[in-house]
Amino acid sequence: MSDSPYILFDEWQGDYARRTKVMTTSAVRDLFAAASRSDVISLSGGMPDTHVLPLDQVKKLTTYVYNHYGDSVFQYGQTGGLPELKEEIVKLMAELGVAIEPRDLFITTGAQQALSLIGESFINRGDYIITEGPTYLGALNAFMPFEPRIITVPFDDEGMRTDALEEVLTKLARAGGQAKFIYTIPTFQNPGGVTMSLARRKRLLELAHRFDVLLIEDDPYSRLRFAGEAVPAIRSLDDNMIYLGTVSKIFAPSMRTGWVVAPGPILDKLNMAKQGADLCSSNFNHLLCLEYFRQSDWHATLAEACGLYRMRAEAMLAALERYFPPEAHWTHPEGGFFVWVTLPKYFDTDELLATALEHGVTFVPGRGCYPRRGGLGGNSMRIAFCYESPERLEEAIKRLAEAIQDRLELYRAFIKAGVIRE
């Protein structure tokens, strides 16, 4: 919920579009102010560690872009993105086993913009769309203004449960309905940290074809693997779908550069939507990304970052084992940024957050990762291991465990007093 004072004194309240009533602020963004306090350790933000970037080289590349490309860096660019950068992204995709041509992709202002453009291009009010439950809260924020009916499908250690997905699709079909699209983050899912198995990916494709539903694969994390065996991108198994990529985790979030791989007619629609949104993305950012991938040893930089993420994930998982109560359980990611923790059903992590802040730690309450702020996710939380040091992560988990223990003791006291039943 926003803490803006204008909520109470808004003389234009009756003039806003109906869709603004379903808009919500990001739970992560709302926590930024609290997380900036020096006494608070943040487990809420999924921020890559940009300290590993070769900053001296990036500075030189910035100068190179100015000197080599001249005043064109300050000019409007093509709506679909810099052609030379498209060619470089084709190479990036080839490393993931996805064979495409530059005409098969469209560059956006971050993958987040791609989600918004997809919502604008595909969703009518009342359309059914399917996501994992929980799912990326930024995707929910992008889709919900278009007023879809969002159905969530649970995941387990192998990713989205395709048996549950089949039940949802069958039920819709029997009622004469159909989902507009299925949105999934199959690799190191946000917020769950789990990865969809190859068998599940193939089954997901089978169901998408059988029920004639568009599939959207959001893939910001697959290059951040630090354990286990790589699983092929779904897009490498099928061309008739949408794939989203980004440089935010392999270069820098501030570049605001993402891309969409999709069939040509879909790209045409996204192009028209983007013209209305921002005309084009930043030429300068595109050129800097281009030269970063051309001239730097970015694979080595990424490998260094993944080494840090591995140590941090191990520290967090070890601290969870050491400090958390036996009633809690959590996911065990092999890459990415996040762990999903589930507490006993009587916990409310929205309420727990206030206590956690008193102990000097933040996290993302689970309800924010579902489309409706009801019971789903109420006893869960997303915690991020990507940014803090192993020592601070252990301290954060220790503080969080203390906050949880406070709640546990209160719950046990209520049971003893007969106020609630166990």
C-alpha cells in the first residue's frame, strides 16, 4: 500500500480510468525506503551485484561510444531497437540453444516494458491468463491494469505443476472458456527459486498446443546457474511462443534493455504498442550494451558474479537450517536470486514484516506474489541472497528467526490461554 498523503486529498479521484483501481505498488519498491536504513539488512530486493563489473573498462567503453558513434547516440532510434544490438542478441540466444534471426526479436526498455506491451496487446477485460502461483509481482503489476482474471497454478521442486495446469485448462474448456496465455518463469523462478524440469517443459508445450494457448517464457535468470545441470530454454523446443530476455542480470539493470523473441505478427503488434509508450528506447544504452558484449570479457564477469551468488545462497541456506524453526520449509535454488520460505499456516507474513523491521531485516511478504491479496501466500515470504555478503546474510536470517520466534511464543501463549486451538 502506498504511504502517499495524496491518497486522502485527491480532487481528481473521480477522473481516473477504471483500471487505476486495480493498480498496486510493488511490494519491493515500497520496502526500498526501509531497506535504505543503515541498521536494516535487506532480503527484499532482487538486485544483481554490480560491484563485479569491470568499471574501468565500462568507463572506457562509454568514451568509445561517444567518440565512435558521434552525435547519433543522442538521436531517436528505431522502435524495434538498434539493428547491430539485435545481431549481438542473436548470438546470446544461440548460446542458450535458441536459433533465431534479427527479424525474430524486438528490443524493449527492459523486459518489464515487454510485459506491459504484452498486456496491452493481448489482454481484454475478463480474459483468463495463467501464471505460476506465486509469481513475479512485476508481471502482476503489468497485467492487472488490463483487468484479466488471473488463475495461478502451484509449483513444486520441478516447477509449475503441469497436472494442476491441465486441470485448469480442462475446466476452462468445459465451461466454454479459454486462457489467453500462460506466463511462466521456468528457470530459477521468481519468487520461488525453483527450475522446471525438462519433462515438465515438454508437457507444458503439449498442453499449450492441445488447448491452443499462447506460452510466454520469461528468462532473466538462466545464466545465473551455480549448481546442477542446465535445462534447455522452452523457446529452444518450440518457435511458436514468446520469449523474454534482459541484460539486467548479465550486464546492468540501469541499461533498461530487454528483448522479445516471438512470431512476426506478434512483434508487429508490440512495435505499435511501444510507439505509443516511448517511441523508442535509448540509443546510447543500446550502443553501450553492444560494445560491452563485443569488447569485454563479460562471460568471465558473469562467472565471477555467479561464484558470489553461490556462496551467498549456501550461506543463506545454512543459516536457515541453523536458525529457523522446524515447522518452516523452503526451496533450494541452483541459481538465480531467491528462496521461497513457507511458515506454519497461522503465520501472517504481512504482520511479521513489521516485527522483522524492528529486528532490522526486510523481506517480501508472500501475498504480494499472488494476484489477489487473499489467503494465498499469507504464510510465505520471498528472501533474496543476491546482494548481501554471506556474513550479513547469516545475521539477517538470525534476526528474522528472532522475529519469527516472537510470533511463535505469542501463538503458544494464546494456545495455553485457550484463546485459539492448536
